Amino acid sequence: MKRLLSCLHLKNLFNRSNLTNYFGNFFQKRAVSIGAAFFIFSNQNAFILTFVLTIKIKIKVEMMLKKVSSERISTMGESIFTTMSKLAFEKNAVNLGQGFPDFDGYAMIFESAYRAMKEGKNQYAPSPGIKSLRDVISVVNGNHYGVAYNPDTEITITAGATEALYCVMQAFLNSGDEAILFEPYYDAHFADVILAGGIPKFVTLHKPDFSFSIEELEQAITPKTKLIVLNTPHNPTGKVFSTAELKIIAEIAVNHNLLVVSDEVYEFLTFDSVKHFPISKLEGMKERTITISSTGKTFGSTGWKIGYVCAAKGLTDSIRKVHQWTTFAVNTPAQHAMADAFGTLDTYLPDFRALYQNKRDLLYNALKGSEYNPYLPEGSYFMMIDVPHKFDNDVDAAMKLVTEFGVAVIPPSVFYSKSDEGATLLRLCFAKKDETLIKGAENLLKALKV
């Protein structure tokens, strides 16, 4: 009875206008359904009962979700790539953010995949991948780098480099193990360490040349350190680690008995006279290096999701144990197409590199001399630029550029956990049609004139 009187007293305190304003804000802040709010405001006599029931249900749902979700994903939100691509679509903006081409890749793989389908190659492939693809990857590694991998026991085909990274972290990280990441890091590297129960530690690549401090790397190592994650050519900076830098990392790995997870998905996309050098080639490193690459990046078809892992047999055995319970096998016709594509790699690569170098130069030259101060990348299809002084930081710049000036970019501070340097930079992707790059550059420069 007292509760009823209290409810009636509350009802008398608010007229219809006040109720609408007060509880409208309450519901908006707490994501209560619009349907429930409408019922309340059109039926004032029932508002207290409906309000109590709605909030009670809301609290119960929130408590239930908190209980069922694991703690390790509690800090994970929507990917920045998803967020910016949504905004680009909503604002009809030029998308220089998300890292994939807006044009088709190597044409021969389409016919090759179709031929494989017509030949009945449509069922599960062997879990490690079809033999012809593993064989040709072994040949490519031997011919290009002089690193020999047994195709039967040391090469595994995965659902893109994304699955490869996940399987590797699950295979080698125990709860509490530490993994060293060079920041800015590719966000999946961070997420996969967390998902495996590991603890990321960070070493910063500092602009303008995105070099790292040997002392900082040494200081990041503790008795709990299990592995170092390397990414070369590097996303998002476009840096290609030099042989001298790789030797430093290798020496530290050997001295501290660490694994090296080397993400080399852009291995064939380097510019000018810069060459990719795999850390596994260094003395004593093949046995402790897990190399990950991607046919989607090499042949311009990221949506096909055909990646691969090369590692010594003992390491491969562990990776395959996770792989068999993650995807088990990968798209069969696409594997056959990529095997055929690798067979033409040497004739394909010159045009592939020239295409992307021209796109890099187009975007770089368009922004050179402006306040964006672009950093010329040595590899990958990403370019870093400075945040102009008119913006507060990278997030402010990215949001205003997409909403007010029609061009989507990536704010890279989300790829930093130690340094504040990311707030001064923006990431662009130049794997786009020339007209896309020209329009994107125009919109970027337009923002400087307002």
C-alpha cells in the first residue's frame, strides 16, 4: 500500500510534459525500447507499473549478459575498421580507411577456381591444405628466400592470415604469458593475444622512420615473455624492417629462448629498391619462427581468405591441433586457384608491384608539401600522415574528415597502448582505384582550406 501511495505521489509531481522530457532522456541513455516509452507516455495512469517492469527486465538482461560473457572480451569493442566503414557508407564518403582494394585482383584465379569447381573439387580439402598448394609454397620460399619447408609437415593452409594468427596464439600462449608487440600494431595481433589469455607488452616504432629502441625491447622482456610478434612489411606504417633490425630481434629471441611470430602478409609488396627479408632465414631462427602470409594480399583477393603458416615440424604440430578444431579445412576451389597463381608468381609480381607503387606515388605526391606531411611507405598498401594542427587529435580529425569533408581515414591511436604518438597520425590505404585516390586527396586538402 505504501508503495502504491508513493507511486501516486510521484505521478502527481510530474505533468505529461515533464514526464516526457525526464523519462525520454532516461530511456534514451539506457537504450530502453521506444515501444515501451510510447506506451508509458500515452497511458499516464499505467506509467509507474510499466516503468518498473521495463527497468527490471533491462537490469536482468544486463546482469545475464555480464555473467555469460567471458572476462577476456570485456574490453573488446567494435573494430575501428567497421566503425569507419559504416560512417563512410552513411556519409557517402571516399573510403581510404579499410585496407582492401576496391578493384579486382589477379584475373587468372577466377577461371582457375571455376575450373576446379567444374572438375568436382568442391568437398572438404585435407585439413593441412591441398598438397599442390603446400608444394608450391615450399618452392616459392626456397626460390625467393632460400628457406626450406617440408610441405607435408611444415606448411598449413588457413582461412586467411586471420585464422593463422588466432591458431598460433592459441597454440603457444598460456594464461599469463607475455607477448611483445611493436606498436602501432595490427589490431588482430593484440586481440589474439588477449583471447589466448596472454598479456601484451609494447615497444614503440617512432616516427619519422618508425625505428625502435634496442633498450626498450630488452626492457620489455621478463621471465614471463613467451614470444615476439613481428610484422614486416608493417601495417599500418608501411615500414620494412631492415636486415640489421631483424638481426637484433633474432639475437634477443635466441638469448631469451623466445618464439617469433612473423606476420609477412605483404612480403611481395615492397617498393623502390627495398627487399623483404624473412627473419626465419637468419641463423638459428627457422626453429623458433612461425611465419604467416596471405594469398589474398599477394593476388589481390582478400575476400577469398586463403592464408598459410610455415614453421618447423614441432611448431606446426601444435598449430594444426588448433586449426583442426577452428575451421578444419579451407575453401577447396580457391586453394586450387591459388596453387595455379603461385605457379605464375615470377611473371605476375613486376606488374603487381608497379601497380601499387604508382598508387602509392599518386597519393603521396598529392599530399606532399601539405600539412599532412605524408610518410613514404616502403611496403604494404598503407601510408601514415600527420594530423593537421586544426584538429585536436587523430580521432577528432578522422570523425570530422568523414562527416564534414567526405573522406574516411583510420585514427591509429587505437593501435597504440604505450605511446601517445598515434594521436598525431592518420592511416590511409592506397589500394584503391586512381579516381578514388584523387577524390580522396582532394577532400583531404579541402579540409585544410576551411
